[in-house]
Amino acid sequence: MRKHLLIIGAMILAVAISNREALCDFGTKTNESRNGDANSDATAYFNRGIEYLNQGLHDPAIADFTRVIEIVPGFAAAYYNRGNAYADKGLPDQAIADYTKAIELKPDYALAHNDRGLTYYDKGQYDRAITDYTKAIELKSDYAEAYNNRGVIYRKKELYEKAIADYTKAIEFKSDYAFAYNNRGNIYFDQALFNQAITDYTKAIELKSDYAFAYNNRGNAYNSTAEYKQAIDDLSKAIELKPDYANAFCNRGFAYAKTGLYDKAVSDCNKAIGLNPDFAEAYNNRGLAYDRQNLVDRAIADYDKAIELDSKYVEAYNHRGDTYQKKKLYDQAIANYSKAIELDPNEGIAYASRANAYFEKKEFAMAWVDVLAAQELKYPLDPGFIEKLEKASGQE
């Protein structure tokens, strides 16, 4: 049974955890029950199906559960476990049909509601998933996994208070629930509560020392607090645990760029892109490293690629605007900052940077408009720039 949903940084993935519902002792073998009664045959097929399922052998598991259903048509657990096999095999519609049949036969089947919710999540049918998780919780009030899974969808819907409440409930019922600590940490990260996020990631790592995703996420939080040495340490550990971890390479590349280790930054971003050629953030971070080395044309090419891959990538527009300013191409810079503001009207840095571009064009009135917008958003402006603008515009 796919039991948990796990958030990985900016990405949300479903993780399969084996917890199959067994009928009886696993000692019974199919070839030993040939002369037995129908119930013995059903037991043997069921138990062998469970063994196949736990080994990831989906087709023989499906065949065995189907045989059980033929022998005992009203056996809810056979439908439920065949649904697990279909879900693990990537056949969500068949899985949902089996979970639904299991629930029809056993209306208080909390596990089936949870797993049907997971499958609805996989299909992007989030409201149906929430309904199933909620029903699972009604049936089993201490169902930590269902709270965790519902929290994932609340996060996706940006219902952060509800998500935190669900993760907290999951932890209350299962104090060693590393996944829930990691997921709650991601909510805190989304809200820029980085120290609280770090606390939760740290707890997740204490509970699960080989938890690569939590190391990556804590490293990313350290990046956000400008604690780059700690970030590099955590991201290196994530890579040690998971050598094909594109996100960790990308995030470490950012940390290297921020600490002036540009060759290492480019190398890490190259690895991230090699692992995931459509990784917009890796192109953005490599562009940042090139920009810091004054390789502005390479930087712009990488920002172009990042935006091609993600047309709503606010940070890439900001960075490309900065690089155009370096080239004294102020109209292009303004266009990029304007796009960033269009995508996120609360992007204070874009107003501040556009104000500088307007200043360089001697469009002082427009610069003041952006300065006031940045101040309203409480973005910290350079006092030296304000002084220059006041002098240039005659407002000393």
C-alpha cells in the first residue's frame, strides 16, 4: 500500500511504502493446497499475492488476487490489494475501481479510503482525494498517514494553516514520523519561516539519518538564511546518500555561487542538468554563476533557457534583468523586471532593480514610483541610491 505522500523541496511526490494487509500466516503455499477446500486455496493465493506485491511483482500479484476474487467474490481485502498492485503498476483507473469495490464491500475500510485518495492525488483530482482522506480519518481518528496525505494537498492548494494542522496531528499520533516533520518543514519554508523549517528538517534527520530529501531541504533553507557553509554540508550529504539527486546538485551549485566558488557552482549545475535536462532552476543557478564571473552572454543564454522551460519563473526574469543592466541595455532590463512584477506584484527586489534602470535612463519620475512601491512592500533599499536619486531629481 502506498501509505505516505512526501514533499521534496518544491516538488511533491508520492512514495510507496509497503504495508500490505495479510489474511493469515504466510506459511501456506499454493501447491500445498491443491487438495484442500476453496477457502484454503483462496488463502494460499492471497498470501502469495501479498508476497509478490511486496517484491514489486505486480502482474503475478494481480493474477493471484484475481483468483482469490473468483473463489471468494465478497473478499474486500483481495480487491484492496489488487488495487495496490494496479496503483503501483501505474494503472490508476483500475486501482480506483478496486478500491471502490473494497469500500462497497467494507464501508469502514479506512486503508482503502486512504489509498484511493493517493490514487486520486496521482490523477490530480485533489478534492476527491481530500474527501477520501477525511473519510479515512473519520473511520480511524489516529490515522497519521491520512493526516499527512491530506496536508500535502492543503499545501498544494496553499491552505497552509490547514496543512500545518494536519502535519501536526500526524506527528501527535506518530511521534517518530520523519515524513511529516519534513513536510511540515516545507510549509514553514513556503512561508519564509526558515528557522522553524530548519527545526523540523533537523528532527526528520534525527529520526531518519539516511533521509536525503530532508538534508536537501535543510540545505535549501540554509541557503535562504545565507548560511552557505551549512547549506553545502547538508547538500553534500544529500548527494552522498542519493548520487543522482538533481535538486541537491542544483541547490549546492547556488551555495557555491554565493560563496564565490564559481567553477564548482557551474560543475554542480551541469550535473543537475545532465540528470534533468528540463531543470529550469539549474539553468538559472548556472546563469547566476556565469554572471558573477562577468560571462554575461552565457548568463543570459541560461536565463533564456530557464524562462523557456518555465515562463513564470520570476527569479530568472529578475536575474536576466540584472545582467541586461550590466550590459547597459536598460530597456531590456526594465522589460524583464516588469514581467517579474506582472507575475508577482509583491516582488520588492524587482521594483528596486527597475528603479535603478529608470535612474540610469534618467527617467527619475518612474524611478520614484518604483522606489515608493518597494518601500510599501518593506523591501530594504540602498540609502546611497535614494540619495543619488534625490540629488538627480532635484528633491534634496
